Amino acid sequence: MDKRLPALIDLMGARKVRFFFTSDGILVVKGHLDLRGSGISLLPDRLVVAGSLLLTCCPLGELPAMLSVGEVLDLKDTSITALPPGLTVGGPLFLENTPLRELAAHSHFEDSLDLESTPLSTLPVGLKVNGYLNIRGTAITHLPPDLQLSGPLLLDAQRIRSPLGLAPRDAAGVPAGGG
């Protein structure tokens, strides 16, 4: 048995979370899994959560390989530095206030992606977000020319220097060339 399972199983039992194991040992949570502030620091590989997975303020440093979440994945205020290969999220992905440093090239998100107040300095080529993209409070200064968004782009306009950004502004926030 995966050494990460006993603490998680105990916690899910105490919270009356419905779950089962597939014949090949994959843990499947039937609904939402709210672990906010629980102290969980490791999750089993190939975890499947049909609903939302809420991990705000958990001491989680990494996500398991092949994690699948049907709705919201909330990682605010965790220690996540990278997203694992095979991650699938059906709803919004919240990464505010994490030490996330990069996203993989050609990343595709089924819903919104919130990167506010992360140390990210670039967005990858081929990034596709089927919702809003929040990059406020990041070090991002350029938007990739092939960025695909289906919702609003939330950004610090004075920081963006790419052709997709807003008109350049002076130190007072007035558009260059007049106001």
C-alpha cells in the first residue's frame, strides 16, 4: 500500500467522504474532497476526484502524477512549485500565493487559471485557457503571441510589454503620447 494512503484514508473517513479503489488500485473520490488546512503533505499517484479538490493552506509541495479533478482544484497558499504531467482539471485551477515557477509548454486548461502572486516570469508557448487568466502580481512582462483565452485577461497593465498588452504607460500610469 502507498505510504501516503493511511493518513488520507483516515481523514476521508472522519469527514465521511465517499471513495473506492479500482481493481488496479486507483483511489477514486466520488464527490468533493475538502482538505483545506488539514496538514496533508502527500497525495497518492493517480488520484481521481470527481468533484472539487480543495487544498488551500496544506503543506503540499507537489501534486501526484496523473491527478484528475473533475471540478475546481484549489492550491492557494500551498508550496506547489510545478504541475505534474498528466494533470487534468475540469474546472478552475487556483494557484495564488504559491511558489509556482513555470508551466509546461502547450499547457491546456479546461477552465480558468489563476496565477496571481506567483513568481512566474513567463507564460509558455501554446498556452490555452478556456476561461479567465489572472496574472496579476506576477513578474510576467510579455504575453506569448499564440496565447488562447476564452475569457478575460486579468493583469497589471503597466507591467506588460508585449504587443498584446495595453498601450504603454508612463510612471504616473498615463498612456504614452498623451492621456
